[in-house]
Amino acid sequence: MYIIKVKGKAKIPDYIQLRDDKFVLIAYFRADRPLQKMEKFGLAGKEPELKSIIEALPFGKLQKLSI
């Protein structure tokens, strides 16, 4: 799974994209409101780790998500 942080402009907030190994978009959510149903993606119980990754993630750089 891959993660990328997209910079918002003006009143549009920053967003996070989660993509599978074929780079197909599987989740799209606001950076300040992480996705609630993380068990759907195998990330249940890993919300604190995901939040710290999102905060440290540079804008526009696709990274492998390894939690």
C-alpha cells in the first residue's frame, strides 16, 4: 500500500490518498480527519502510527506505507 499527501489550496484542505500495489486509489480523506474505518484496509488499531506518518509526510511524495 502507498500513501501520498496532497496540498490543498485556499479553502480546500490537505488530503491523503491511499493506493494499493497497482497504484489504484483505495481511500481519499482529509489529512486533519483520518479515515474512521481503517479495518477495511488492514490498519485497524494503527491510527496513532498513521497520524504520525501523515504529520511527517512531505506533500506530493508517494511513499510505501509500512505499518
